[in-house]
Amino acid sequence: MPKRKRLPHHLKKALDPVPEKRRRGRPEKISRATVTGRAENYRRMFAAVWAGLSSPLLAAETKEQVIAAFESHAEPYTNRFVPHLASDILDLIHDRQFPKRAKAQVRFLADSLPGRPEITARTSRDICAKHRAIERAKSPHRILRKEFYVECSCGYRGPALNDACRKCGAQISYVSEILLGTRFG
């Protein structure tokens, strides 16, 4: 049997190094996508139980009262929020900026809690607000047909610019091509 060849010791780099995308500033402790995803989930959870949970939760003065409010009025989501987020919830409901209306209270709590304890509640709300602004800025229109020219739901008919409508910026969706098995143009 032939002897095994030894690898040279002077090789320090991997053959196919994975380039790391470096961002300026402080490194993230938790990804923005995680924060926004959790915020959407929390919003649905709080909206489902807020009618019964709001009165005892807003009357709570201690961490134990917050835990008791969740255990009695939000039983399906108790393990998600208490006991580890009980002190944060108590701080948020006694915050000066805590809203008065029910819908705004749900949004405030849902946007403040997803990054805890890695990031502050204020940073979490900022991340969620930026994400919603990006989503609102996207065009509501969609491409109906893609060839050399596009026909968009906004009424534009003509040549595409960077695979998007020239008038409203709606991106061409490739989902139908993937589902039908056709190749990308």
C-alpha cells in the first residue's frame, strides 16, 4: 500500500474561505430578522389575549402579580413570557411612554420584548420601526407578465429596468417560474 501524503504545514488558509461580511460599528448580539420575527409573533399572541389580560396586567405592581396575570388570563403563552420577561414587562407597563389605547399597548409590548435581554427595549422598538418602514416603502404592485417588456398592475407597459417596473419599482416574482419548472430568462 502506498504511504499517505502529508499536507504541507505552511498552509494556513482554507482552500475555499468563506468571506465574512463585515459591518461597521458594534457587532450584533441578536439578528434584526430574529427581532422582527419575534415581534410579529408577540403581536399576534398579545392581540389574542389582550382583552382579558390587560386589566390585571396594567394593575400589577410586582413581578409576582405579572406572573399571576399571565397564568390566569394568558395561559397558552405563559411559558413564553414569564418568569424570565416578567420584570421587563413590569418596567414597560410603568414606562412613561406606555400608550393608553389597547392596540398601541399591544404593539408597544410586542416591539419592546423580542430582543430582551440581549438588547434594550428601545433598540428593539427602533429595529421594528425601521423594518416596518422598509416594508411600507415596497411597492404594492406586482408584475403580471415578464418578457422583454413588462405589464404591471399599476398600469405600466413597457421595458423593464433591472427586472422591475420602471414606474412603481415592483420586482418581478420568479415563484411561478420555479413552480412551473421553466428556466430563468
